[in-house]
Amino acid sequence: MSDKPVTLAAVTGAHGVAGEVRLKLFGEGVDALKPHKRFNEGALTLVKIRSDNKGGAIARFAEVMDRTSAEQLRGTALSVSREVLPDLEEDEFYFSDLIDLAVVTEAGEPVGRVCAVENYGATDIIEIEKADGAKFMVPLTKQAVPGWDDARLTLNADFVD
């Protein structure tokens, strides 16, 4: 879809006192991160990673020596270059492909922008932020979201909050 990096996880905080960090995972689990040793254009080097048994992970990076350094990474997205990832099948996409896309109705009326993509088990959910800062969520189904491209996501007007 584009050549922008793909975010696979985000640091949610420090874990312990030795510089490990807690990760929120955006992909297929901890095993999807294991093949990648360098993140954020080489700024972070993964030394080890393990599951936290809660759907996240605990990781150690070579550049992080203590809890203070680990805490400073809170909120940091961990991204890799798209070319190091496997090719996508038809109808597959990376959540990061949708983030920041302009959202319009099928009639072309502006709605806002995609600010998050979540999955709570039933289906993918997109969160849309309107120009006034108000946010609402919509299921990522063909009925609600007929389609998207590199520039915008089209939303069925019946789902605009």
C-alpha cells in the first residue's frame, strides 16, 4: 500500500529495574516480533523478548540499561521497514496502513481521520477522530467501511456518529 514503516508494537512502560519494557502487541503475538532485531530504523536493538502471558510482551533492548531509560520509552512505537515483512495476501492489511487516513462518506463529505485500529475479539474496530476532537468507533466491516486506499477511508454515512 505504501512504503511507510509498519508498527508492530508499542512500549507501555518499564518492567522491573533492569531496563526491560512492557509491550502492547499489534500483530500476531510475540512470535511475530521475534524475527526482528532492529526497530525504528536501527535505533532500538532487540536482545530478548518473552510473552507476558496477558497478550503483551516483555522485551529488553541493548540501548536501554535501567528503569529510568525504560520509562522514557513509554509511548514509543516499534516499527520495521515494510520490505522485511512477509507479503500480504489479498484482503490483508496492516493496521498502520489505516492510521491517519482521512475519513469521508460515500458522498465525499469529510468526517475526520482514523486515529486507532483495535480488535477486541469479534472484529477489527476503527476509531475516528472528528475535526472537533470528538471520537467514535466503527466496525471494520464492508457494510460500515466500503473501502479505502492510500489517501482515504470511505465510511457509510449511516455509521457517522
